[in-house]
Amino acid sequence: MLDTEPLVYLVFGIPNSGRREVIFDLIEGGIPENEQIIYFRPQDEAACAYDEQIEALENVSVVGWNLKDCKVTHGKISAAPKKILFLAPGLSDPSDCAEGLKTWSDHNNCQIARLITVTHCHFLSEHPKAKAWFDACIHFSDVVLLNRREEAGNKWVRDFETAYKKACSPARFGMVKKGRVSNPVEVLDPEARRTSLYFDELLPIEDDEFEDEHQPDDIKIDTYIERLENGHRAKPIPPIAKFL
């Protein structure tokens, strides 16, 4: 268990969506050099050039991690970080990641700051049935960063963002240009902007205070986290691997 209470971030996205470039930019442009950072990198994903650049930063310690049965496992932590950045495995189930992250953060006395989705716009424009997977990521996310936009086209990108705004998504949408965001500090601001209330501290409610159908949204089980009696998710997410 960590002795400090660092801020925890998680970055969703499929492989080759530019997640690592964004993480490098957020660290370099949004976190002071005197703040220690742990970068949790999925052990099952091949490293890339940006991993080397992240590791080269003097205030960053890299730890390999895995997600299995909604549980986070990882190597030894030797640093006392101010901030922790998890890169979600690119083929993982967003609900499993969210559940694992909350359990790990609660156990280690950490504060979940923000979840971020890096959207591969070109991929999604060509595979619209994959949107259910991105919907789940965005449900948990405070910030949605639109990357690989050129081949998707301006109209597709505009329509994509507009649809979420019409659905009253509180998440902030931003563009990634050449691997960089316009304001890394703003992206890392720990103000909650997500639809999901799963990570929030909620006041206890008496069991019989509300009938099930009249329960306020803030005490209902998260729609993506809820499980049926057979143990399966009430709202399963199509595996993203089937579209890649």
C-alpha cells in the first residue's frame, strides 16, 4: 500500500491510437519535473518509441501491469509518486478496467483523478459497430481526445462529438494534433467530468428508502458494472479485438 495519496489517471484506447504520445505529452507538458510519477504499462503490449521517451523522463518510474478477472497485478513499486498513469490494455474490456482500477485505488489509498479516452477516429469511422466499446470508455471518461482524424474527415469528427453533446455527456472533448493536446494541465485537472458515478464517494442510503424503480441515479449500480445473478455483466461490451 502506498504511503501517499497520489492522483490516479487511466488512458483508454485501442492499439495505434496514439495513447503513448498523449501520455508523453501530458507528463512533459502538464506535470512539474519535481513530481514523481509511476507509469503503469501493460505487460502484454509491445513497447514502442514513445515508451522509451516516457522512460527517459527523470521523474518517471515504469511498472508493468496486468488486468485479470477485474484485478490489477503489477511489479514492485519503489517510488513515492504524486501522480500515477495507467495505460489500459488496448484490447481490454473498459468495464473490467474501471472495476480493477477502483479496487486497486481504494486498496492503495489513492484518489482517482481522471479517465481519458484517446479515440482513433479513422478506425471508428470505418468500423461503426465498434462504437459500443468506445461508448463504454467514454461513459467512464472525463476527457475524450480525438486523434487520427484526418482520414475520418471533419464532418465525421463533428458529428461524433455532437452526438455525445446532444446526449448530455459531461466529458470534455479535445483534439490531438501531432501527438499533442492543446492544454495538458487542463486535461489533468482532477475535476470529475464523467457520466459514471462509479468512482465517486456517495452518502450511505437506507436499504428501504427507495423502491428500485425510483432510486436516484447516484445510488444505482453503474450500468456497465452491474452483474446478473449468473455473474455476467448486465450490459456486456463487444470485444474490441473482433474489429481489429
